[in-house]
Amino acid sequence: MAGIGIVGGMTLTDRERDVLDLERDWWLSAPSKRQAIQVRLGLTPGAYYGVLRRLAASPEAFAYDPLVIHRIRRRLIRRRRDRYEGPTIEHRRR
């Protein structure tokens, strides 16, 4: 069984590819993202987002799905900025 591996200089595990695939198209198969995470991967949302954060820094993950990784990186940067500087007007509406 492929586990949640450490990224960086290694190929992606099946689990890591499954996480990226789910992030790309979860809305096609489940009414909620939380349900898709639990049903398709058997992970808690916390574990899922931990894998995503590690994958955001992975060149292998970027090669596998550059659009998803770019979106994850943008989200992480925005959340980090919001934590330190406060949300921008654009993001306060969400």
C-alpha cells in the first residue's frame, strides 16, 4: 500500500497522485469536499490538507498537475498574507 510519502527528489506515491486528482475534480463525484476526501481517500480533512501543503513544494507534484499546484500555492500564499496583514477587500467577501 502506498502511504503518504515525503516529497522532494522522489516520485509521487499513488496516495499523493490520488490527493492531487481529488483536488482537481472532487466536485464531479461528491456533494461536499469533506465527503469526497473521506470516501475516495479514507483520510481526515486535516491529513488531506497536510498532504496538499507538502505537495505544494514538490517539483514532482508540479510536473504531475501544474494547474492544481499553482492554485494550492496561491491559496497558501493568500492565507499566510491574510494571517499577517489581514484580509484584502477582495477576500473579505468570501
